[in-house]
Amino acid sequence: MRTKNTLILIFLLLSALVLSALIGTLTQDIIFLKWLTWSDSIGFDTVNLDLSVINLSLSFHMQINVLQVIFISAALLIYYKVR
């Protein structure tokens, strides 16, 4: 039962991200809906780890917009109602 709940949560979150990206792309040219596509980037630049045998470089960047926050919040509310 726990696995089923986890899969439902993952499905809802992924579908929220995909739908928000789709709707964000469709509404970016509409003047009165442009605020939905306001976004900001968070993350860190390259971090290098040199062990003389292996050179590992890591960086992380994520861009999130208003529509994604709304859709993820809705997905979490739906999950807690369904669960």
C-alpha cells in the first residue's frame, strides 16, 4: 500500500511539472497571463573534486516559475485528499 501511495505522489508531481511547462509555454505571449511565467533560477555553479585519478565536476541549476508553484501545490493537495 505504501508503494502505491508513493507512485501516486510521483505521478501527480510529474504531471504537475509537465502541465505547468505546457501551459506556461502557451500563455507566455498573452499579456494578462504573463505573470504566470515569471521565473527565477536557483542552484550552484561548478564544484570540482580532483582526486588525481578521477576528476568530478558538479553543478545544479533549477528554474522555477509561478505556474509550477501553483501546480505543485495543487498536486500535493490532491494527493492528501486522495490518500
